[in-house]
Amino acid sequence: MRAGTDAPPRLVDFGLDRAQTERVFAAFDEDYHISRYFHFSRATGTAYTINGFDHTHVSIDADIQSIL
């Protein structure tokens, strides 16, 4: 999360171009073991299409460390 806010990180803040952002996060979303830790949402901001749905933010559960 960004400092001073309860909002999840914006996808644009990962610093990837549109194609990379959509490809990388689509791969995470398609992987059963990883996807359950990713929670996409749509709010104000630049939207990216992840597997057919537009999203602007993603939160990642800290529990993902258990599979890394």
C-alpha cells in the first residue's frame, strides 16, 4: 500500500508499460496457486485489462510468502 493511504497499490505504479502490466498480471491471475493472493479492483485511475476485466489497483496478501 502507498504510504498514508489505505488504498491498494495502483497498477500504474509498478512502472511497466501497458502490455507488460497486462501480460504479467494476467499470468499471475491465471496461476491458481498465486491468484488467490492477488485481489484486483477498479477505482479512479489508469485501467489495465487483466483477463478481460479492467482493473486499476491490486492488493497482494502477505501470505503469498508461504509459497515463495
